[in-house]
Amino acid sequence: MSSNGETCSASLDIRALICHAAAGASAGAIAATFVCPLDVIKTRLQVHGLPQGQKGNVIVTSLQNIVRNEGFRGMYRGLSPTILALLPNWAVYFTSYELLKDLLRSRDGCKELTTFGHMTAAAAAGAATAISVNPLWVVKTRLQTQGMRPDVVPYKSVLSALTRITREEGIRGLYSGIIPSLAGISHVAIQFPAFERIKSYMAEKDNTTVDKLSPGSVAIASSISKVFASVMTYPHEVIRSRLQEQGQAKNNGIQYTGVIDCTKKLFQKEGIAGFYRGCATNLLRTTPSAVITFTSYEMIQRFLQRVVPQDKGYPQGSSKPNELNKAQSKAEASDTDRGQPPSQSNMKASSIPLGNKEQLTRH
């Protein structure tokens, strides 16, 4: 077990943070591309509810309607802002989460984090992520739903949407839905501790460590934790989507003054079922998305840890400088015991930077 000083040093390892950020961003982009058509359907069901006279499977029918009315491109409506949001989203999230876990472990003496510790790290990372990327999620929601609003002026691109929302609605428009997004922290506060616990259980069962679990085991752990967290926290997503979308259609449909007003009106009009509108589609989307994201993240992060070069000098808390200092101290102590001042070589060595000391010892 490492000392607290070594742990704190490891927690601030720039190389590790880069690996976490790159792996998180890559995994998010891969997952977003695979599940974008289902994300479009889910968002439209959240905002507009079931189409009138809906018959047959809602997912198949929705895909057919999108292709017929908007073409193949319609299935990937909002992909650009989704990727633009997910790149920083997962980069910020995984980096913050791992950093916070290290900090909490160092405070507790490197012991295994408790469930509460995982929940704290997950919630704090979720808050930082939600605040950072909320404007991009607003753009994504509006781009995905504007095809169903023929009477509104459509956004032409991500930049166009950001510019118009800022000009027409101000900062408040960019952060519409931020309160339910922050409430969504409860989702990751449930999902990540569950994911960690399931991984630990599977590692113990397989007599291995969590960082050596097979991709299949990681996929199982991520799918179970995602389904559990999604069912528990789905209503906030419906409220968030409706608040984010309404700014584009000011003269259409119900207007909500805030989270409480949206909750009351949604319940009065659609009942409990309204809070779970699109949940089945969401699970079909988020479960494979979570499997792809978490499995990709784990595999990419392990790969980067192998290929990204270590920091020059003494990476990962190397003890070489300490050993050199100890040897120097012993030599000085020996000189003192013999009644002699510290040796000239030791005095010179103490004035040499660490990097040069290493060079000297090699010759």
C-alpha cells in the first residue's frame, strides 16, 4: 500500500488525467454515433409524446416516419452537437471522477472507497459536467425536434443555434433545463457506485482485479448498472427535454414557467405515464450506449496507459530520489561519526538538480 504522499502525487499525474480524458471522449463519440437514431426517437417522444393514431411498434414506426419525412439524414439529426457535447462531457466526467476517487482514497489512506465515497465522486463529477456542457445539450434537443415543428425557423447548424439562442433568449436559454440536469446527478450517483460494486464482485468471483476484467464482464456490469439507474431517475429527463425544447416554439403547445410548473402540467395532462414517455426506447438506446461507452473507455484507457510515455524523471512515485537522498544522508552521518565534516562530493551533489544527479550516477 502506498503512502498518502505517493497517492496524492499519483492523483495529480498529468499522464493519467490525459489518458482518462482521451478515453472518455473517444468512448462517448463511438457510443453517440451508434445509437443516434434511437436518441432522436427518444427525444421526440419525450417532447411531443406518442403520435396520434399510433399503431404497431413505436420504434419501428418512428424510424419509418423519420426516413419518409426527413430522409436518412433525419435519423442522425443532432449528431454533431451530440458528439460535440459528449466529447467534453465524458472527458470531463471520467477525468473528474477518477481524480475525485484518488483524492478521497488519499484522504482515507488508500483504502477501498465506500459506496458513499463513490456516490460523492460521481455526484461532484456529474455537477461539473452538467454545468460545462448544458448549452450543447439544449442545441442537440432542438435540432432533433425541429423537424416536427414546420412553423418555426429551423437552426442551420450548431453554431447557428448557439448564436440565435444567445441573441433571442440570452444565457438563460443556453441553460434552460439546467435544474433537472443537475437533478440528473442522482442518475450517475446511482449508476457509478453500482458499476463499481458489480465490477468488484465479478473480479472477486473470477479471482482477478477490476483493471483486468474481460470486456464481456465490463459490458455486463455496465448494462446492469445503467438499467437500474435509468429506471430510477428517468422522469427528470422528460422534464429537462420539455424545458429545453420550448424556447424554440414560443407560440406552440404548453408553456412551462419552470420545473415545478412543468411537473404539475405534465402530471395533469398525461399522468404518471407521461413521466416515463420514451423510457422503453431510452433503455434500448442507453443500455447499449452504456455498454459501448464503459467498455470502450476501459479498453481505450488500458491501451493508452500502455502506449502513452511515462513522464521523464521518476514516473509514478519512483523512489529513486528518496533512495539517493537516503544514501547521501548515511554518508554524511558516517563522516560525522568519524569527526569529519560532510564530504566534499556530498556537498557538491546536494547542489546538483535531481535530473543531473541521475545523469551523474549513470557514468
